[in-house]
Amino acid sequence: MAKLENPILMATIGAAQGLRGEVRVRTFTEDPMSIGDYGNLHSADGRVFEILDLREAKTVVIVRFRGINDRNAAEALNGLELFIDRDNLPDDELEEDEFYYADLEGLEAVDAEGKSYGKVTSVHDFGAGDLLELKGPGRRPALIPFSEAAVLEIDLENGRLLIDPMAAGLIEDPNEGKGQDGFPGGN
């Protein structure tokens, strides 16, 4: 198989399930059962995986792939990441304010004055909302919330995110700890 030009991580294979070659799969799709809607899945080493059967479990889906017929073969897949090519993702189904994580990666985060805070290198979801990881030359990586308060505008055409660095937690509020009159503890 030819290497995918623009691979998008869709799922990670977990433990074997039963004796018939089924595996537990953690998907990164909004609807876990839709993992079968994107065609064949590919591993980084070039293998192609065709889904034969798919059923929902509590936090994962149980998948049976063509050619994986016993528990030993299923166990050998544990930890394998599965990808599709970016071209296989439907752009016409996205709402105006929806984005694929892969489309955000590489965007430069700038404030209203044009100061750069780095580029988006990845998007994380630890359960409390999406976080964008920013890395820039001479800077430590920073995580900012992917929220309307922190990310004001997304410009995919020009490869930029307009951010509010204060709402993103990148700079401190100069008035923090001061009262309404501008003095510490005052009113």
C-alpha cells in the first residue's frame, strides 16, 4: 500500500475481545459506530484493515477485521493506531464553527497586535474540554483552552488563530488581585 499523504488518526486498537479475533477499539469519531463509514483503515506500517463486524460496548467499539480470526492475531494488534487519508473526511457535513483537529494543527496563534504565541502542534481532550498545544521557537509548550473566550477567530485560509492571550492563560491579568479602584484589596 502507498503511504497516506495526509493521515488522520481515527482509532487505536486495544485488547483482544473473546476468541474469534475481535478487538476493543477506541475511536476518535463523534459517533464511535461511524468508524466503519470511512472505508478501510491503515496502520503506519502500511497494513490495511477492513472492518467486517462492529458493535458498541461501554466506552469502545468491538471490531472484527478481515484476516484477524483468532485471539493471538487480535492480541498482536494491541496499541496499533489506525488512520485514514484526510481526503476521506466529509467537509460538507461540518457546521460553520466545527473543525477537524487535523485542520487546526499548524495554525499560528496570534493576538490582536499580531504577536505570535506559537503554532498549534496538537489538540488534546482530557475530558474537561479541548486544549490546543502551542509550541514556538524558544518557548516551552503551552496548553490553551479551545473555547470562544480564548480562541476568537479561526482563519484556515491564512493559517492563523486569533487568540485572547489573557483568556488563554498565556499572560496574567494586570488587574488580578486588585479591587475596583485599582489598588490591592480596595473597592
